Amino acid sequence: MAPSATTTTTTATITTTSSHHDFADPDALRTAFTLAMSSMYKAEVPLYGTLIHIVNAVNASTRTADLDPRVLAMRHGNVASSRLDIERHGAIRLGTPYELRTVRRIFAIIGLHPVGYYNLAAAGLPMHATCFRPRSTASLKKNPFRVFTSLLRPELIRDDEARSLALKLLSKRNIFTAELINLLDLADKQGGRLTVDQGTRFVIQAMETFRWHGTAASSHDDYQLLKREHQILADIACFRSAHINHLTPRTLDISAAQEEMKSQGLKVKDRIEGPPGRNCPILLRQTSFLAIEEPVQFFTAHTLQSIESEAKLVSGSHKARFGEIEERGAAVTVAGRQLYDELLNEAMAAAESTSQNSTPEELDRQVEVAFQKYPDDWKTLRAQKLVYFTYNVTNRPLPDVKSSFTLEHLIQQGVIDITPITYEDFLPLSAAGIFRSNLGTQASSQSVDALSNEAGMEEALGAKLNSSDELYKSMENESIRLCEAELGIKIIV
């Protein structure tokens, strides 16, 4: 993507409601950032463009189908311009705490904050992660862009030589331009904000952090050594940027999109991760086309010490970037998540006991069987407190004059309606399943809680992680307060 093209797109988006001397709205800046990243990734990975066409066609078809209005409201946000059209999530892998702290500063300017902790060690990956995303209902409706951000955990690298080499390579690299750092420092002095002109420059400079580079930052021998230890280790330590490894659009029907991907000849993951298809979708379903082999120029070992322009290069390749799609359902409560985990574990155990080498088809069958125990209508899901909801006032008048009403009574009388809250986060096992299918690694035999280190992630981040459950509760409570204000009554929950 040419810088001039980025400038045009960014400026047009940021200046819709501001002059160039005003501070840029973080939500508008986030949209400019999203569009620039999407344009860049489409140029780097042409199959991403194919994926977008598939998803758009499936979504257009699904929108005309007879769908549950609560599902449509959850997916579209009850606005004329659907969040679905711009919604993306990116994924990046970082090598050091300094990189993570600096990326946190970048994302803060566009209204993204670290939410949740994801332990990937039990999946055989020497990493843990968080999700940078908007926190408020208003910001999520405008643009729910999110970035799944993984950080290398050197202490989990078993081979001493590989660990030492990875740390040496990471100590030498700089994935941030000087102008970007200057803009981050300027934002700190301006209360975390940038003007429109500064924001335009910021988006252009930030893209350099996430851009793909065809010339590696290591020798081919070093790359092979790290790849033998773990392919993801080579992906993090041997390159010049925190290149996006996927940029995910959201589909209304992931099964239909998966079949269309196959029909167009894409090499697709063998199964959809997450819960089975349901009348009342929950959490997150994910699949992808498999990682592509990309040409890379590596330095020869003896020229790494010389001036880069004089260094001799050798040709090689790297495979890590893939095309993911997702279908999002309702956010579940702590009890809802516990039930989900229990049923998923039950299905996995049943599939493994069926045969020594459980097939994807058998696992899907067992998941369908197990999840018959998970309620699949909104009334029951709410009654059993398994899903988070927001509440809104309908056109129905209050049934009688009282100083206060119970929430249940108002819902029964049709004065207040319910909408399931969209799940804005990720599932560790699903993310690990996507990674493994694209990296060719196997799951660890350790428990899900093995080697968890949330405190270590917060220390590297230089900030506390937000609780997704607390954010969903806040959204639910905020909607009740808005109903109280609109009706002029006190609602008893």
C-alpha cells in the first residue's frame, strides 16, 4: 500500500467531524487505522481479498434470510450502518516486554485497551496473550476492531541455544519508526490524544510496525535453528516487524462461508473451532484457510556482521500468515462459560475414547451431542443467567402508575425488550486450534491452567488487564440505567 493512498484514506476518515487543529476522535482514528491495515494486508496477501468477497456474499445472503431478530440486533448493533461491514480482528506476535508496552501505547490512542488473559502454553505454544479492544458500548458500536496480541515467553523455550539466539535477535531489532515514537511521546504530553494532522501521520507510521518485510533480520541458518525448536519462534524472532499474521472479517454464517472457501479452491482448516451451530449462538466460532508459503530473503551467516547493503542474500520461504473468519455470538456469564468448558471437555474426551486417532468429524459429532445440554432459547439462557443481555425501552406504555417496577415485570409486560450482548473476546482453545492447524504443532498434554502467568503478562504490559466479565456486567447495568432514565422510574433488578 503506497503511503499516499494511506494518507488519503486516513485523512478522509479522521476529518469527517473535526478540523485539522482539533484533537482526533479516538473512534474515528481507530476506523482510519482499521481501513489502512485492511488495505495493507490485502496488498500483501491477495487471498485476503478473496476471503472478503466470500464473507460479503455470505453476509448479504444471510441478511435476507428469516433470522431471529435478537440475533440480528446482536450482530448489527441496531444501527443503520452495520458494524459488521467494518468489523475486523487482527493478530500480532511480539518478542519483548518493550515491544508490548509500546504497542499498548499505540493502541491506547485509537481507543483499544488490554482485556483478558490467554494462556497458550497448554497448547504447546511458548506464548501468552491479551486482546486489545474497545471497552464501552458506544465505541464498540462505532468500530469493534480488536487485536489478539501474543507475547513470547522465553522461559518456555526448552532449547538453551534457541532461547539465547532468539533473545539476541530480538535485542537488535526495532519495529517502531522514530517518527512513531515521537508521536507517542507527543500524545503523552497531550493527555493521550493527537490532532487530526498528527493522527494522519500516526496511522501511516504505525502501519510500518505491522507491515510484512520480504527480507528477514536473520541468517537462513539461524531461521532454521529456531524453526526446528518451534515455527512460531522463528516467526517472532527472525523478522523486521510484528507483521499481521491474519486479519479476520466477521461472517453471519461460518458454515456457509467455509463451504464457499472450499468451493473456490482454498485450503481450509479441517473443522470449525468453538461451539456448534445453534439457534441462539454463543461465544465465537472460527475457521481459516491455511497459512501460505511466502518467499523470504535471508542473510548468509558470514555477512550478518557486515554493512547490510553489502550483505549477500539467499532465498528461502516462511509460512505463518493465514486467512481467518469468525462468527460471533452472545457473551456468556461466568456460569455460562463454565458450562461451555465442561461440555467441550466432555465432547473431547468422548471423541478420544471412540478411537485412538479422533477425526475432526467425530469431534464435531461429539460436540453436537454434548451441547444438547446447553439451553438454546434466549428466555432460558437469561433465566439461568448463562448469557449477558442489554435492555431497551419499547413503544409499549407502562402498565400502571407505580414508583418502581421489577425488571421481570417490565419484560413480561413488553415495556422492556432484551438483546444478547455480542461476545467481543476470544477462546484460548479455539485460538490454539487455529494456530496449530497453521503451524503444524500438536497440543500439550498439560492442563489448561498449566504455566499460566497473568501477573507476568501485566508486568510486561506495564498495566493491569481489564476483566471481560466486568465489562459485560457494566454494559448490562448501563442499559438498565438508561431504561430508568427514559421511563422516569426505578427498576428493581
